[in-house]
Amino acid sequence: MAEDDSEFVTLAEVKKLLEEESEERELRYEQSLALSHAEKFVELSVEDIEELMDELRENFDFMDEELIYKTADILPDDEEGVRSIFQQDRYTPSTEEAEEIINTIKKYK
């Protein structure tokens, strides 16, 4: 079986890449839809997202890269939102951990 070479990207990164690409040429239909979606839902700059993700990595060792990227894209503002990110994970954050994640996110919003 071939090794998976995929990597995670945030919606903010997708937005930035598609904006840059649209300056060079006309985007395909699917790319235009993706850019429209990103423009509607991206709340933070790529730089702020990267800082947030660094802080999540540093302070929440129970979060793997996939959870960090999901958190950075969704930016949950309540415990239910945090728990929804962990829905497919074996670990469920405590109420205190969820509040710490929310407080970390609030620093960047």
C-alpha cells in the first residue's frame, strides 16, 4: 500500500491560495465555489490561525494534528462545539479542558 502524502490545510490557507490563484487566472467553477465558501466562513488571518494552532499544540497534548486543524477551522465558542470536534476521537475533553480551548480561541477572535 502506498504511503499517504496528504497534509492538512486550514480553510484560511485555502482562501489565501485561491485568492492568489484568482489574481493569475480565472478560477474553475469548483475553485470559485471553494473561494466563496472560504470567504464566508474564514474568521481569522492565516497568521492568526497559525499562532492559534501553535498554542493548541503547546497546551493541549491530547489534540493531534487533525483535531488542531478542525478546531482552527471551526473555532468553536461553546463546550458543545468543542465536543463535536472530538466526536470521532477516542478522547473526550473534560468541561475544564473544553473551556480552556474556548478561552484560547477567544484570544484570537
